[in-house]
Amino acid sequence: MRSHVVGVALLVGCLVAAEAHAGVFRLRRMVVVGDSLLAGFGSGGFVGVGRPGQVDSAPAFVARRAHVRLPLPSIGKPGVPPPLAIVDDDANGRLGRGEVRRTRDGLGFRTDPDRRVRNLAVPGEDIRSLSRKIDTQSIAGRLVSGNVEGRDVLKFLILGLPLRSESVSQLSRARDLHPSFVLVWIGNNDVLEMATGTDPGAVTITAAEFGERFHALLDALADTHAGMAVANLPDPTAIAALRRAAGDVTSCRHADGTTEPVATDDLLSIDLDPAHLPTPPCSEVLDAGERAAIRATVSGFNAEIATAITDTERRRGVTIAPVDVFTTFDRLGVTGVDVNGDGTPDLTTRYLGGIFSLDGIHPTRTGNAILANAFIEAIDGRFGERIPSVNVARVAAHDPLAHSAFRPVGEVPFGLIGDSEGNDLQAFFTKTFTRIGDHVGDLRTRLEDLFNIF
């Protein structure tokens, strides 16, 4: 009798454990559509395992917490391109000019070119390019000849392998994969350069056109009948790639030679050319009025995203969880994150504050954990799931960028990025694609060996 009771207890225990670790059925074939922020790009580079890497992306965290598989287009080292690192040239333990730079050249390749992936997010994509198809066989041929653009290299490595005869885009691949659920976050690159270029006018698409394209995107994804979690856009002026003038710059110069005062809280790029100091061009400064204008533009785009979500749910009968990243990052900028409960924020949005990686634009592993929780909270709330949150404190404890010894007390020095040509943060992905294109010959042998057809 006793053995029977013990057996029943063990069986119940096993069933409870199995249920606790069973995958969330709704997310069993989760597909990711987006840009670098969902792809796992960080510290200016794209690599499978790094600081951070693709395995540290927000969707990867969501998949692990939901106990589902999310096949990634994992890129081998050194990455495409290699990420930035801190090089303490003078061994003084403090960040100096030029001490954040790449320590490796060359390009990596897909570690498993035969894997059919479901994280389709492509660094550098915007609302227009997301549905733009590439001819994968043509790109493969041009990779071997060396006559290919860096933008197409990344898109090929993520979407074009295994090699197929048809042209592909993120949207076409997402539909072909028959997803059970889709994570969507796109539009960040449509607004990013307003911040990195310190120019509120640096948008190439109106809110109305953005809304039309976003409607079309959700409508096309609704053909899959999959539920979705769709994120809005954060205020790009809150990125760590911008630092306060903080008395280091007290005035700026107009093209006609006149100067005007710069407020302590006005923002400039951390990669501002030091030759422009102490009186940089006023075009390099974001004052309060310009920051407000950028925020208003982003709010207009977010209103279009909200309308597209509501209209798609109503017309197509699919359920969509809105993910309010705009508010999430606003809150992080004000309060940070107190991971040890002592009342003091351990993580902040300042440079090396633990949330942004070394490029000051993309999240650290810990930042991605915070983003993952925003998605998880939205999915749980809208779909009634019970996906557990990521333990941010545990992630931060093992993230070297969340407790770096180089974290500055005040602002970082201007000219921080050591291998930049001018301001590398301005037109960030244009310069990233150029860097990839300059080293594309590193992929030639891999492609020749892989396909043996050129």
C-alpha cells in the first residue's frame, strides 16, 4: 500500500514538473520580424555568442521562458561586423578617447547554413526594406565576385540560407513559415538618425506613409492567422550614444560664425570629433526644443502603430498584444532598475549603465532581458498566458557590461569610438554596411566551399 502511495505521488510530481516545463503552445512556432533590436545586434556587431550575442536577444529570452525553440541564424566569430570592445590603452582604468573600438577584422559566417531559422530580424531594416525582396542566388554570386553591398550581405546571411531559388524578404519568409505567433518590432531605423545625426529633420518617411506601410505589414501577417505581439518605438534621444554637454561644451557655433549658449542638459554624440571642441557646430547639439520635436515625431509614428493594431484586429479577427516600449524606456530613463533592492538604481540608461551596449544604441544582455519582460508582460496580459518573467538581477550578475569597472562617474569623453571615421554613430547602419562591404572577400571561400557551383 505504501509503495502504491509513493508511486502515485511520484507520478503526480512528474506530471506537475512536466506541465511546469511544457512549452507554451501558442508560441510553439514563434517567428520574429524586425530590425537589429530583435536580431541580437549589440556593441556595434552581430555574432551568435558575444557580449551581447544573438543568443542574448529579447526573442531568445522569450523563447527560453516559454520553453519553445527559436532557431537563430547564428553568426560565427568574429561577427558581421565584429563587435566593439574596451581597450584601456593607458591602463588607468578609465574610458579615454578612442578606447572603445574593434579589436578584430574580417567577417564571420553562418555556423549552420542549413538551419531553417525563425528569427528573421535583419539589422538595419526599416519599414520600407522589410518587405523588399532579395534574389538570393544573385547575391550569392555577387558575394563571390566581391561586388555586393553590405546591406544585402546581412539580409542574405539571415534570410537567404539555406539557398533557395526564389527571392525572399522578411515578410515573405514569415508567411512561408506558417507561424503560430509573431513578434514584430520595426520602425526604429526610420527615426534613429534624428538622434544619432542630432537632426530632428532626419526622417525620410512621413507618419502617414509609415502608417500605411505598417497597416500593410500587419495585414499581410494576419494572413497566417497567428497571434502577434507588436512593439512601438522608444524615444531615440534617450540612447546612451548621446551625452549631456555637462559644462564640457558651453557654446556652439553657427555657419555664419555666430555663437550661442549650450545648456548643461543639451545632448551631443559621444563620438563627436574632439577637433570640434570646445565650440562645436550648433548642428551637433540637440537642445530641449529639438528633443521635444523628435519626441513628437516618434509619438506620431506610435499613434500610427496603435491604429494599425486596432484596425487589423477589427478587420482580420487576429489578436494582437501591443508592447509599449516607449513607456518602458521612458521609465528606465527616469528610475533605472534597482536589482538588489537597496533603493539605488544599479542599472541606468547612461553609457555603461548596464542597459545599453558599447555602441550606445543597442541593448546589453541585461537590456534585452528587460525588453523580453516587456514582451512577456504584454503576451501574458493579452492572451492569458503565464510565461514567467526573466530574472533581470540574475542576468545582470553575469553580464560584464552591467557592472563594468569602466562605468564613468560623469559623462564619457567625446571621440569615444576609436576606429571611427568622423562620427560613426551618425548614419549608423550606413557605415556598418560599408564596413561589411569592405571585408566581403572573407566570405568568398565559405560560399565556394558551401555551394561548389561558382
